[in-house]
Amino acid sequence: MTSPMTKTQPELAAEDPFLWLEDRNSKEALDWVHRQNAVTVAELQGDPSYQSAFETALDLMTAEDNIPVGAALAGHVYNFWQDKTNALGLWRRTTVASYKTDKPEWETIIDCDQLSAKEGVKWVFGGASRLYPDFDHCLLSMSPDGGDASEMREFDIATKSFVEDGFRAPASKSGFSWLDKDTVIVSAAFEEDDKTQSGYPRVIKLWRRGTKLEDATPIFEGEKHHLAVGGGVEFDGDKRYVLLGRTIDFFTSHSFLRLASGENRRVPLPDDATDTAIFKGQLVFGVRSPWTAPDGTPCLPDGLYSVDFDRWIETGTFGPLETLLEPAHRVSIAGLARTQDRLFINLMDNVRGKVVVCDRTDKGWSLKPVGLPDNGNVGISHAEHFGASVSFSFTDFLTPSSIIWSDDDGEMLQTVKSQPARFDASPYISEQFEARSRDGTMIPYFVVRRRDQTGPAPALLYGYGGFEVPLLPGYAGIRGRLWLDKGNAYVQANIRGGGEFGPAWHQAALKGKRQKAFDDFAAVAEDVVRRGITTAAQLGIQGGSNGGLLTGVSLTQRPDLFGAVIIDVPLLDMLRYTELPPGASWIAEYGDPSKPEEAAWLGVYSPYQHVAADAAYPPVLLMTSTADDRVHPGHARKMAARLQAAGHGRTMFFEETEGGHGGRGDRRPQAAQTAMRYVFLQRALSTEPKSGSRFSENPVLD
């Protein structure tokens, strides 16, 4: 008998009764979506607790006293703001001095709600590339539906208007940055020939003012199978570098410097270089795997190294390397940022944050810690590239976020913004434990629960475990109000595949080793039960995107460990994920199902292929978005349909029609989905499911 993992993609497609649900906007598929939504809305929004939960979520998402996180540039702090009045948001600015006050005087640059009403398109703000050195003109990015594809228009900040006959391009996944006031660097993804197989830019062009976009001059290309290309200008003091990049996959790339002659010269870094910056003539970089530099210097993951960049430009060869930061056990690099005169390194030390500030003189590098709070999640909110201002964020599970500001490169620090408490944290405690995974690796995780908890309580376990992305402690007022305040616990797992401990932690669960991430998550679930924090019947799990794959696998592999499963914007059909754009971009993470040996390991865990009619699955809620152009909604649709067809009536599905992968745009649909998730969890993990509902033992199937 032929197993699913040994069949070709065409064979699998021919046997897939729900393949039609992959047609994103077909009438048949959308009719199915609407029927599913109607059932789920009636069940969850019809619950007596829903309206209060929705109002709480919306109030907190749009509260006037939320922190206006901003970045300083040329004397102003820029911020994007949404509240109940401004559902789609305001892009605005204020002076640095005003920002530090309790009530800044904001100047609106663009009102997305007004623009949307005027043009009849629900525009979602996507950011702006500003023109050096005056920063008064920008290339404004706006999505028509909250997806990744955006339209670009040139905008004059001083006049608060679009530039007549200025640069403008239709919605696509292209990228735009300024070369000079009359030239835009376009990373093009308009026509099919411009795109990689993942749907991202393949060609970089120079677009001159007054010419047509289709007449832009190509200057750089990638291959069709590459992930993407991109280009932009980097400043180091008064020096300007035009940098072009060819991203091979998520973790490898080639960087090029465009010389005045028109030559694109490859920067001789290893393919998996990471954390790069140009600072005071030095090229700073890290590596994902050990690399020996041309001068014999060994470079190790979680370290930082530098080389004289200007010397390389002059000679074409790397000179001696310097070690900027030595690797340390369970310390990893979260990111770099620079002001005009200082380089800042954001570190994670056993999943807790800290920041180091670096200077470069004739004597070499000097490093010292920035005096920020300990034992929490510390991040760099902004660093002014052409100035000396820098700000940091601090939070943990029980401490509201704050912004700590410096106008002098991190020397003098001032807390300028603090979010008010959204719930009383005094009854709760945050603890860090470790669980032993199947192969013996110790997996850290956090638990937030009541100090006086004496027996098992309902708990929500959250995980991700992919793409070198770490899960860090963070305050969430909605979670506090809608979950913790009801006597429940929250658990956050730092499983392999993530970036909590640098590249090695990620690579331990890469491609054919993916099962380790799933084993880690199961080990944490077993450990919280063993410790008496919760029981399997009271343990709910949630994950989105790659985390949706995690919870989907957890459902099909270990349904006995959980009482409820939330699967958000997920990947689930791992034998067809590359057929659903832009799935091919993740081959470096998961593997290629078109190759039999890689399809074999994907087929072992792919949730969609492992739905079993005779399994005892807990209640499941799948959520996705029609407008999601990053992870195709077909994954969630097909999984819900297959579960229901197999007789698992405690499966609910909801698809929002807008908002894209990250739920951008209007906060009201986001608040509704948030409330529905918590209603689902509370009902599924209660000991007395409502008779006749999808949580009962004999659910009514539609």
C-alpha cells in the first residue's frame, strides 16, 4: 500500500476532495466560508460572555492611553496611531520635546480613514521611505486589504499631499527606496518575469522621475528559484553606500556594493551572515554557522565580528578581522541598531533582554551595558541614524510596557512613556521552568498564574518554534483581563526552531529535524501537568502561522495532551504548501515536497494528511483571512473541512475577509476574533460543556 509521503504532488492533489477550497475567491469556496462563519459566529458570538469580552478587547486595543511608540528623525517623532475614532489610523508626528510630555501635540500627516472614505478603498498604512537629507518627501506604502501587496505613492509631508505626477506604482509585493530626489530603487514584482517563484521581487531597477515604471533600468537580478532581491542606500556618517541583496532563502543571501562605475561587487561574507551593519567604516556581522575568515580568524554563531569596509572597497580584499562580541552560553543576538555615533546590540540572556552600547575609536572597539532594568524583555524601540536619540522598551508578563528615552546615545535615560496597568498583577506570579524533551534537551518555558493557586486550573499554552524567531516575555492587558482574571494560567514555551538561543537552537529543528520542535511542545505540556499547574483536559494550546503548524501537528499527534486547540493563519498541508504562494519561500525552513526524500519527512507530520476518523480530538478552532497573501487560507479551510468530514464535529472555522496575515487594519474585526478565541477556550476547557453545542460530546453537525 502506498503511503501519503511516497506519492507525487499530482497524485496527492487528485485524491484531495477539498482541493477546491484552495481557490481563494471562487464562489463555491467563499460560499463554504460564509456557511462556516455563520455557524461559528452563532456559537461563539452568541455566548453570553462574548459581548463583554469584545468590548474589553476593543477598549484596550484602541485606548487613548496606549503608548504611542515612535521613532525620532530630524527633530520629530513619527507614530502610527489607531483608536475608536480613527479605525484605520493616523500617520502623525510631534516634536521630540512634545513627545516626552504626558499630552504630546500631534500633527496629522495622513488620515487613512479620510483617504479611504474619499477613494472608496480601505487603505491600510504600510510605512514610508523618507528622502535624505530633508526627509520631507516619502514613498508611502498602502495596502488595499491589509495584505502584503501594497500600492506606492510619493507624498509631501510638508504639504500633507500626494505629489502630482510623482512616483506611483500599483499594488504588488515590490519594494521602493530613494537613491536621490529624482531616482527610486525599485525591487520589482509586477510582471511574472519580475517575480521569483515565491512571488517576491527578482529584479532591481532604477526608476527616473518623469519616466514610466515599465521603462525603469534593470541593474541587478536574482534567479527564479531565489527568495527575493532588494536594494537601498546605507549611510555611515557622510558616506553613502548603495547596497543590493540577493536573498537565496530565509537564511542565506549574497550582498553587493554598487560602485560608481556601475559594477555590483559581491561582499565576501559567508552565505549565512547575519546581524550586519556598517558603522564608522567597519562592516559588522555575525554568522549562523562557524566560518573561518580569510585572515584565519574563526567566527562563531552568537558572536559579532568586524572588518575595515573602506579598505575592502579600495583593495577588493578583506583585511584583518576583529572580534567585537564573544559568544556566551545561552546568550544570543536579538538585533543591532545604530545612531550616528554609537552601535547598540540587543541581547537575549536565557530569554531575558539586555542592551550593550559600542563605540569605535582608533584603539578599536569599546563596549558597556546600557543601564536598563533587569529580568524582563528589553528591546531597542528606535535609534536615530542621523542623530543621538535612542529609545528602549521594557516589559514582562506582569509589568506594563514602558519607553525609556535617551538623547545622548544611551548615557542619560528617562522613562517617558508607561502604559497604565490593564489588570491587577499583584495576585499573579511569573515563573520560568524547564521540561525535558524526548531527546533529553531541556526546554525553558514561562508560567504566569495566581500566587495562591492550590490545584490545577485551566491554562493556555502558546508556542511558535520556527524561522529563528524568539518568543519573549511581554505584557498583554487583554490576556490579563480575559484570561488570567478568570483564574486561569498562561504558559509560553521556548521550543527549538525559534531564536531564543541563537542559530543552533533554530537549526536543531530545521527541515528533517522538525519533529524535535513538536516533541519540545509536548514535553512542556506534559511538564505543566506533572507539576499540577493544569490537567490535560484543562490545557488549551494556541499558535499562529508556523505556530499554527505546531498546534495542528499537536492536534494530530498528541490529542490526549490537550483540551482545546486554536490554529491561527496556519500551514497545515505540508505536501502542497509550495503550491500555495508564497510557500516556496519557506523551503529552507521545512524542505521541498517535490523531492521524494524531503516529502518523506514532511509527510510524517503534515497535519492535513494525518486527520483520523477514529481519533479523539478535542475542540478545535481554526482562524484565517481571505486577504492573507503570506500563508494561504486554503490550509485552514481544507483542514476544517477534512476534520468535519471525518466526523469531528467539535471543529469550528472562521475566516475574516480583510486584514492579511498579521491582522492589520481596523481593530474591530481583530477585537472580535480575540474575544471569540477566549470564549472558545473558556467553554472548551470548562468541566460542563453546553449541551448541544460543538463542545458537547454529541455535537450537532452542520
